[in-house]
Amino acid sequence: MSLEQKLNENEIKKILIVDDTQANIEAAKQYFEQVEKLGVKVEYASNAKEAKEKIKSAYEAKEKYSMVLSDLTMEEPKSGLEVVSEAYRHFGRGFIVTGYNYDNPGHGHGPLTSVYPMRGCGSTIRGKKEDSAVWGAAFEYALEYLEAPHSKALTESMQRYETFVRQPMADYAIDLIMIQFRDLTRQ
């Protein structure tokens, strides 16, 4: 299936990329230029506070983000989890794209980037987020995750909630959704 078909099937119309490292944002912009050519609007935030404000504002303007890709560690060690939670609260789908082993390249693994909630399912990418190809691979993993039956069921449930309640999701619903990030919340 082509990228355009995946975007259409998953109703990806607007994406928010969140990272506090300028080199990573520049690499993301380089990759997502091709996604924008397919009609998807891509925006960027350099910290969790800005991202959460953008998510709320977009929802209120009836232009919600379809997908949010966020770094994990920004202002605080787990700021990215707050961003992802805010994305789900406002009916977007959130992913953590985070690097590790950057300071430890001599241990055979080198710098790696993982996509959550997929880590452990073959979603580790060799390389740093300052490489646009890493953003491309992370985005492909996120799209792949959206194709999984449990993810489709979650999306359908969110759509029903939005249709009937017409307001941001309740905290209990967000708590249930955030269980998929349990590996990050325990660290």
C-alpha cells in the first residue's frame, strides 16, 4: 500500500511533531515535506507546553491533529507522555519517538530510536532523530501500528465518544488509553 493510501485509510490530515532539539526538528521537516505534498498539514512544537496548547487550540478550532509524534524527555523526563495524553484527550493518536544509547555507541548497539507504544515489536530504528530517514521509519511504524486490530478498535471507540459526548475525553478514558505506554510510565 502506498503512503498516500495509508494516510487516507487512517484519516491522517494533520500531524504535530514535538521535539526540543532543533536538529531533530529540522530533520523531521526534511522528511515531512513529502508528506505535506500529499495534502497533510504538518506542524511543529519545541516543548511539551507549546504542544499541549497547540493540541487544545486545534481541537477547539475543529482542526484536531490526527497524529502526534513526540519526544519523551523535554522540560521533564517524561514530558512526552503528557503530550501524548493530551493528543488522546482531544481525539488524536499519539506516539513517543525517543532515542537511547546515544552516549554509548561502543556497546554494539549504537544510537537507537524507538517508537512507543510499539517498542519490542521490531520498532527500534538504528540512528538518531537528526537523520530524516529515522523520522520516516518512525512514521511508518506509527502508521503500521494504526493498522493493528486493537488500534483500529481504539480509534473507532474514540470516534464514537467524540460523536456522542462532543467534548475532550474524560480522565478515566485517558488512563485506560495510556496503559499502552506502561513500559515508559514504569521507568
